[in-house]
Amino acid sequence: MTYRALLLTGAMITTVAVTTLAAMTSQSVQKTATIQASIARLDAAPIADSPAASHDSNPELSDFPHQKINLVDQSNQSPEFAQFIQQFRQAVQNRDAQFIRDRVTSKTEFDFGKHRSINYLNPDNPQSPFWSQLEKAIAPGCTDEANTALPQTPPKGTVFSCSTVFRQFEGARNAPANQKISVSETSIVVVGNGVNVRSEPEQKAPVIALLSDEIVTFDRDTFEKSPMQIQQTTLEPDNLDGWTPVILPNDKRGYVSNRFAYRPLGYRAIFANPDGRWMMQAFVSGD
């Protein structure tokens, strides 16, 4: 009887161990899949608030003039950079502060006119706005500064600017040089295919239009008339879950998810490999 009891006890322990191991393996697989899916989201066209996600498909939602912008990810023009930026995106997704610190130098610019170190951006805090700003900047792809199609832009060697919006916006707008900054400040570039414009700054609000890689006008009047608390939360540009008020070419007003609303002079990361190793030369906004 004692021997049989021991056998039964051993069988029970083995069963529990196998079940526990299976659960741990399942959790590990799920965690890996989640990370891989998150990385893939950075590489793919934004769809979180598109017709594919919300089933808001109606031809009338696109029946108005559109000012398209041709956003081309030129990362693959350098296989070495393409490999690096993939690693960089994964590090950003994982909030890997050490990886970022290893890719900046004492000369990396984080502010125009002021010398600030990476510590100023507090990368060791996963909740630091730095992470969402950087995640958004590198999501759409990068422009090869040496091979840009813009006129009067001299080659700068192997330098990439991320996102594509900063440099390629200039080629899409034919504004005089003395008006470039004002045009940039009043414009919003919507990046993505079939991005929803909603009547209110919330996910369940009705869709009033669809936009795909195009330029619209920032609705400054709506922004300034909103309560300060709303400006600092819902309409805060660095809040990836927030909203940007826009004016469409047909004069309709609505809101675009911040994840797809880019300011031409918003944050961008500049990368170069002066010594054969890709480094972040700057992470700045403005002009």
C-alpha cells in the first residue's frame, strides 16, 4: 500500500510539473508573440483607426479634394542601416534605455541652442514622454539625406532622418522660403492608409472622412478654445492616445488620432555612421 501510494503521489507531482511547465511555456510564447506583433506594427502602415479596424467604409467619406504627399521609406537604400533601424525599433518598443545610451554621444543634440545630455530625457523611466516621441518619429520610415529628391539639397554623406515627414514635406509644399516655417506650423501630415477623421476626439465618435498620406490644416482655433486640461491631455501632441484637431479641404472639422498625425517640424531622429557604427546624431523638434 505504501509503495502504491508513493507511485500515485509521484504521478500527481509529475502531472502538476508538466502542467506548470506547459503554462509557463504558453506564457513565454504569448509574450514573444506580443513583442513581435508590436515590432511589426512599427513597420506596417498604421491601421489602428482605419476602416480595416472600424469597418467604416463609405466612398463619400473620401469625396473631397486631397493634397497627397508621397512618403517613401528609403531605409533599404542602405542594408546596414535597414538592419540597424530594425534593432533600434525593437529597443524602443522594449524601452531598452541601455541600448539607446549606447547609440548616443556627448555631441548628440537633444535641443536647439542648448547642450543637454540623454539624461535630460529620462530614458530610464519607461513612462518618460521621450519614448512615445521617439516611437512615433521612427515608425513611418526614414529619408536618406544624401539621396533626397529635394532640389538644392547637397549630399550629406550617409545620414538618415526619421521620420520621412520632416524632409519630404518640404518637397510636397511649394511655399516660398520666407513662408516655409509658417506653412509647416499650420499643417498636419496624416500618415497611413484610410485613417479615420472623427467628429469628436474619441474612438467611438462618428467618422466624417478618410485620409491616406496627405496634408490637412491644423485646427488651431479649436485647440486654443478647448479647456486647458483638454489641451494638456486629450489634445497633447506627444500623447499617442490623444487626438489632433484638423480642418479638411472641404472645411469640415474633425479629429485624427495622434498616432497618425505628424507635424512637419515635430520630433525627428537623425542617424549617421561616421566611424562605421550607426549613432543617433540628434533627436530634436522645430527648425
